[in-house]
Amino acid sequence: MARAELILAVDQGTSGSKAILVGGAGEVVARGSHPIGRTHPAPGWVEQSADEVWTSVVAAVDTCLAGRDPYAIAAIGLSNQRESLLLWDRATGEAVSPVLSWQDQRTAARCAQLTAEGYAGLVRDRSGLPLDPMFSAAKGEWLLDHADPDRKRARNGELCLGTIDSWLLSRLGGEHLMEMGNAARTQLFNIRAQGWDADLLELFGIPEQLLPRVVPSTGPFPAAAGLAPLPDGVPITAVLADSHAALFAHGRAGTGHVKATYGTGSSVMGLCASDVDVGAGLCLTVAWATDSVSYAVEGNIRSSGSTLGWLADLVGRTPGELTALAATASSDGIHLVPAFTGLGAPWWDADAKATLTGMTFGSTVAHLARAALESVAFQVEDVVAAVDAAAGRVDTLLADGGASENADLMQLQADLSGRTVRRSLVPDLSALGAALLAGQAIGRWTTDELTAIERPGEDFGPRTTPDDRRSRITAWHAAVAASRTPTGGIDHAR
């Protein structure tokens, strides 16, 4: 290949980091990955090591570039897990806290307190997000309460608070920045005024001095350094949150289409107008910011792919073995509601508990495996139905992420939804979205050329009747109700 023809993209996710190289036709020519772990110091707590996050990125890039000319890289795009948050020392660049994962629930009581005090409306109005421990603001308050309780270091500018994109940009280029789509997930950012919101900062006790400068999805960002074997000085030209990057890679899905990313959790997202009323069960967020700001409606599911992993550990099988069992069995009336860290959209019940209902002496591991698989499809359909109500009928669900490779899950999703499910046959869609935007930013592709890039996929159509779908969803909602607290969250029973 000619010099400086390739785009390098890094996707830093919950379970690991991936790197891809993308050629001139939008094709992926090389891949690399490296896993990272999670720790659970207390019930409901989920932490990661900031240093391990960084070293996983370095390792993934090193693997991806093996045998390649590092001088053939024209630009870099980044995508990252959202809402996870950490503190680091501005002078040394060293982390002074663990990463509090988006899955972490230690701030549930604080969010409940703020809701009881009447702040939920303010938070949703300004940030587009419900008062829920998944988001970053209460995490930042908790981190500062333990690392800088009087906020002296924060106000003096000695500390930096940031999401994973901020952490990586700091390590790569030494600047304290945050991409706007990521900022919109912090619950501290006013999505219409497009800046840090003074009232929200005061509410959560977070001095603005330790927050990053917010920039569009195409920067300007610093050039990268310290990412051997890549030479120092390659420009970073795009940053996107992972779910947003997947939506971009699908081709900016329009009316009647939303995408669902099936990962550790799941994100259902579609572009919308900035003034759409998303209701209490969904989020309004910034998808990306280029020449203008694009908004999206979204619902977040806390446990999808991780549900099968949990069950595999519990019964001493591999996830692959359970997937095979699920393909040949029914759930036999069993429902697994995976509220291990509460329920996300459209229920937003942080106190909900994981439940198994419908068990008998005849229940087998195969029945449980099928119930775990069905829980993913039921949760996604609950969110898509909420999008129907808020923004208009969704006819096609665009699927991506690791679990979308499971054809049984895709058919199950179509059967429960009564919609066409189009599965992307391109893996690593979040990384690809970051690469495509990074290439567009340097003139590699025009908007029309991006639209014309081939996006191979496979369609799954529903094979069930409306009555059957309603019956199954009604039974699922009864199981969800059994998992919830009497006064928690939002009532979306249909």
C-alpha cells in the first residue's frame, strides 16, 4: 500500500481493547485485541485499572500493526466505553483512582436521594439523562469525596476528572479534552447549550477546574505519542463513544431504523431531532458533533452478553456451550430477569433484583440457557417499543456487537419484535465507525462516499403472530414486575 493510506482505529471497551486498520475502500485489513479485567470490591461495585486500560490499548495496537509499515498510518480514530470515570494527577499524568465502570452501582443511594429531593427533572432537562447510577456525575462526586473531600486540589487544577476518551487523549497527547458525545453521557453537560452546566456541577459538587475542555467529534485533538510501533506525530482526527461509533458505521440510520449493539450490555440508538420528547424511559443524547450537532434517542440495557457469561460461571459451562444448548431448547416457562445491577431503560430501577421465575423440578440447564438468551431479546424489544412511542415506528433494527453473531438470537429478536432485524456482517463496528469518521476528517472519504461504502448484512424476518408476541411479552413483563421494587423506576407495562 502507498504511504499513509491506512486509518488506525482503537475501540476501548469494557472487556478489552481492539484495534483495526482500515483501507481506502473502508475495508478492514488487520486486527488486534487485548483483554482487560474487572474487579468487584463490594456488592454492586465494578472497577477497572486505568493503567490496564492504557496497556491494553498499546498491546492491541502492537498486535494490529505486526508486520505492517507503521508509516502507512494517515490518521487515528478512537472509540470508547462510555460513562466510566476516573481521576488522575494533572502534573504527573498518573491515575489517582480506579476507573468506576458504567456498570458500577455504588452511587444508587445518592441518585435515589437526589430524586427524592426533586432534582430528577432538572437533571433530565439539562442533560437529557435520568438520575441513575450508570451515568458519570454521581461517580465523580463519589471519587472526589474520597480523594479530595474539601475539593482543594480540584479547584487548584491539580486533578483531572474524565471519561475513558479523556484518559486516552491525556496519555496520547497530554491535553485534558473530552469529545462532545462522551461529555453528553456525564450528566454534567447541557446538551442544548453544549457546555458544562453550572447548576449540575453545583448539584454534584464538581468544580469545573478539573473538567476537560469539550471538543467536537473531529477535534482538534493532539497528535499521538507513545503508541509504539506507531511513530509519534500521527494525528488523531476522530473520537466517538462506542455506541455512537457503531451507529455512524451503520450509515447514519434514519427514520424507521435504530441500531442495537449487543455487547456486555446493550445500547439501542437512533438519530432524532433535538426537540423530540423521549419520555421518561429513554435518553436524549449527542450522537456526534462535526459541522453540526447530531442528536440521538437511546435506551441502555445493563446486562445482555454478560448474562450468559454469569450463567456459564454458575453452572460450570462455557458461554459457547450454553449458546449451543439454548439453540435446541425452549425456556419452558422460565424467565431470567438479569437485574444484577438494577434495570436500565425503559424501567430505570436501580434497586431491581435479578430473578428467575417459572422453575420446576423438570428445569434443566438448557432451559436456563434459553431463558438467558431470551432475556437479551426481551430487553432490547422493551427499548425499541419505547422508541416507537417517542419517535415513530421502528421498522428495521440494525444489529451489531459480539452477540449479534448468534443467528438464533437474531431470529428470536425478530420474532419478539415483529420487525426486520438486519445483522451487520462486519465485526468491530465501533472501531470501524471511528475509522470512517477519522478518514472523513482528513478528506479520505466524502459524505457521499461514506454512504456508498458496502455494508454487508443479513436480514431476519419475524415468524410469529401478533397474538403470540403479545402473550410472550406479557409473561416477560410479569417477570420484570417480580424483580422490581414497589416504588422504584418507571412503569412501562403494556
